[in-house]
Amino acid sequence: MHSYRVLVRISGAALFLAAMLVGAPASPGDKAGWSVDTDPRKRAFLKYVSVDQGPRLLVLGCLRDVDSFIVLSQHDPGAVPPNVPVTLVLANGAAKYTAQGKSEANGIAVGERGFASEIDVTAKERAELQRNLLAVLEGSGPIALTVGSWSRVLPTAGLASVIGRFKAVCFE
């Protein structure tokens, strides 16, 4: 399986999990909507799947054990040039979170591309991430996801029931 070059600092197990979380069909048990996967190493992955067993359109990964935060998203291959810097934007009303990354082949199927970003986070950066990202995730309206010229609207229905688990690992 191809791994994203921007994720090379993440441990092998995390890299494998992150690559499996985006661009691939959801696990057979994945239902449409928002979900969170956590593990004992203080890692949480908030995912959005648009249809039962469909592709994961967004993955936000908080890897506290290595002080890292990842953002992965599937997008239309023609919307973003390959291997050039691109910005992913999550917006909800006036709240906005941006991530810098690249669009790279995800290795699942020919022509599929995925956005990948990984940043190291200090305590100060984590506080800023918490303020900006949670303003989007906890807003009242739907979330606009944009990568290059590709965009989707992610409903927030069901997000409130799982966001607490993500916050507990990532920000507490």
C-alpha cells in the first residue's frame, strides 16, 4: 500500500492506520456519518463517511503519543494538481480551519487522489488547533470541505454524539 510522503514521521502502525482510513472503502461495519476510532496510545481519528461502506471523505487524526495531527481527505482527481502544495479548508459559518498539504495518489485505485497533511503540534499549537477546529466542528450549520476546486458539504448530524471522544483524546 502506498503511504503519503508527508506522513513519514509517524510510526509505522500509525502510518498504516492513516492510509487505511482515507481513500479506501470504509470498513464493512462503517455506517454513513461521523465516527471516532481511538486507541490506548492516545490517538483519535474522527471520520466522515458519506454512505454506508463508502469512502472516507474526511479523517482528522490526533496522535498525542507523537505530538502530531493529520488531515486526510478524498477528492476529485481533476480538482487538484498532483504533488503540489494545496490548502484544505473546513468552514462552518464564520468559523474556519485550514490545513496545508499535498494531493497524492492513494494507491487504492488508479486515478484516485487524496489530500494529506501532517503537522507536529506543541502545547501552544494544540490550543490554537482546538480553538479553530472545534469552532468548525461544533458550529450549528453544515461543514463545507474544500480541497482546491473540489468541495462537499458535510452534515453535522451525528457529530455531537462522537465529538466528545475525539476531544477527550486530542485536547484534554
